[in-house]
Amino acid sequence: MAEAEQQLRFDTKLIHGGTVPGPSGATKPPIVQASAFAYQTAEELEDIFKGRAVGQVYTRIGNPTLEGLEKRLAVIENGIAAVITSSGMSAITTAVMAVVRCDDEILSSASLFGGTYSLFHDTLANYGIKTRFFDPTDLGALEAGISERTRLIFVETIGNPKMDVPDIEAFSAIAKKSGIPLMVDATVSTPYLARMRDLGADIIIHSTSKYINGTANSIGGAIIDAGSFDWGSDRFPHFEPFRRKYRNFAFTARVRKLIHKDFGACAAPLNAFLSGEGLDTLALRMERHCSNALELAHFLQSHPKVAWVNYPGLPDSPFHEVAGRQFNGRFGGLLTFGLADKPAAFRLVNALRLAKNLANIGDTKTLVIHPASTICADYTPEVKRLMGVSEELVRVSVGIEDPADIVEDFSAALERV
Amino acid sequence: MNLTVNGKPATIGEETAVSITHLLEALQVEQREYVTVELNGDIMDRGDFEKATVKDGDSVEFLYFMGGGR
């Protein structure tokens, strides 16, 4: 990254960092909707395949539009490189598979997005990769869970939907002491709340489909390499060829030249363009998501039909202090709250007029869902308990509408519960 | 000074030894922030680009992790 770009303040980096002028002075990157790239000579293409020269070959491997967003994300997250993928789940899968091999173990927070839990608990287990789950609020459990086979520590920066906030700096200290990389899914906190590299994360994941895209028009994921982890230990002999050749780019090189290339979960150029458009306004939107969520949280907390509200921005949240410290006094756009029981939760969802009932977060629109009957329906009561999902719980992804309209929508719906 | 760059003969105007950083600029190497440099068979640490010197007759290879092959 150019030093001048490093010096830019965050909101400016979102707009200018890592950008290059488009053709004919265009202020937008071109959408290169092409599968493959032609060269005049066999020698040129040979050089590119050998890695001796820069060039595009095939969009599964690389594409100028994808590369444009990758450079921006790397700059914004203070990382050294980024790879974008077809979805947030493919970003997690690709990044994890680059680190672990058969018989290795992942040590993961139990407070996870349902899709990630399924990947770790079911899918990867079928390929001989075991995941040990621990309570992310218990640092002792993290330390106790590390074994000879541990290759990765994984945590969400704000647990979805549990809304717990792990102390990333404390996690990083334990990970570094143990020689294990710390991978964080920062989808809910976004780069706006904190740059996870600065808190000690080694690999940062985003579902760009959410707040980064911002308007829910395309699915995508991102893997950002902080360049901070030393892969030269006995735990990672499979990194040696990449470390020898590419030094601190070893992780990104292994992702690009092996896992991402072979699994093929590449982003679509149009989706990358649209997500890049979202990045420009991330700071403004997140500011409003955060302030609207806090306002709705206060309203819900004061309502007699609401049993409890879980939002780290509320002073009585057990995560208020750590979230306030690591997110600079901002707490994100996601909250959960409880009604009397499941029928009451359903009545509320059905009575809302503005808020949409759907399985997503991070849109400009306010969204609600009853997780126990939808995104977490497949899990046992014990797993649901670990994820913080109960029958009376409603999750809200607070949008950027006028906060008075959001509060009025919930107020009117609560009257009908 | 005469060099071998990516297996082919190359010439730069400088007569005396130059740093790798200088060489990258002189040869207008693309995406310098990502390039790996191999000097006479040794992969160079990025932190050494300023102080490592390239002299007449040296062989230099540039490597990128973005391309198609392994």
C-alpha cells in the first residue's frame, strides 16, 4: 500500500483508498464482464502462468473488477492483500481450507452465524477436520481448548445472533502466544467499527453482502490478509513452499494459487462493482445504523411487553465496556429482544409494516427475523442455547430510515402482540 | 549495467550497483507492492529491498502470487 494512502483517515480511505482511474478518466471502475483474457504471444501467457508477469488469465483466478475491490478492501482494513469470493460462506470456507488439513482442529467460538456453525460442525467434520467450540467470553476456555492439532482460532467480532462481543486483543494475545492464527468474521462490526488487524487479527472475513454492499443487491465475501502471522512453524509445513516464495504473502498466495483456484468460488464482476459502490458510503450508513439501533434498543427496553433487549450499546449489556473500547463507542446495527413467547414473537413479526421479515442483515431497510424457526431451525435445543437463540427472540437489523418511523413501526406492532 | 531478468537479457542505464527498490523503478515493474524478487537464486525479504544491491551480471526473477499457475 502506498504510504500516502496509509495516512488517509478512514472515511476518506473508503472512497479513495486503493482506487485507480478507470479508462478515459472514468471515475468508476470498469465492469469487466469477460471469462478469459487473450495475449498476443505464447511467451506472455507463459510468463503470467509462471507468476513472472502480472496479467489476467481467467475470471475464476482473477479479473480487473475483482482486483479493484480487493485492493480497496486491503487498504481499508490495513491489510497487505485481499481475495474476494462469491459469498461470505465461500470466503470462510476458502480461508479455513487454506489453513487446515485433514486431522487438524479448529478452535471456534460457539457463538456463530448458523451457516458457519453448520460448516464447522457438519461439513468439515465429514472431511476429517474437527472443530472444538468454546464460549467466547471465557478466555480460560480458549486457552484450555488449544491442542497440538489446533491450527486456527475463529471468532465473530459481534456474535450473530447472540450479540456477544469478544475481546479481540485478548484473543490475539493468546493466539500469538500459541503460534496459531486468529481469523475473525467482522461482518457485523464492519471495518467502520474497527480495523481488526489493528486489534491483532491475522485474517479478516467479511460477508460483503451485508453492510459493505449495503443495499442488498448482490452476494459476496472477502478474505483480508493482515500479513501479521508467521507461518514458519511446525504446525504449518503445508505453508512452506508459499512462505519460501512469497514471504509474508504466504497465506494469500496459498489461497489464490491453491484453494480459491481449485474450489472456484469466484465473485461475479458485476457483484464486485456493486459492493465497491457500497463501500463509498459505509461510514455514513454505519453511523446511522448504529444511532438508529441505539434509539430502537432504548425504546424496546422501556416497553412493558418486551422482556429483555440484547444490544451492546445498552449500558446494562455485559459487553458494553469491551464493545465501547474496541469499537470507539459505536455498537453496530444489529440487536435482539425477547417477548413473552414464540406466538408473541410471531405476532410482532406479522404486525410490523415497515420492517421486512427476511433472512438477511445489513440492508438500508430495517429487517426482522425469528431465528429459532428459520435460520437456526435445524439445530438442537442445546446448540440453540449455545448460539443464544431462544423461542421468544426476535432479531432486528436496524436500517437507516428515519428513526422515528422505525420506533413507530415497532410501537404499533407491539400494541398488537 | 547488464542483467538477466526473468531469464532474458536486460540493460539498465545505471553503471554502479543499485538497490532492488531502484531496480523495480528502473524496470517499471508492475504492482511492486506484491512482487517477490529472487536475486541470483535467493528470495529477498521485502524489508531488504532498500539495502540489497543488484550489480552487473546479476540474475533477477520477479514472481507474483496473482497469476494462473502454482
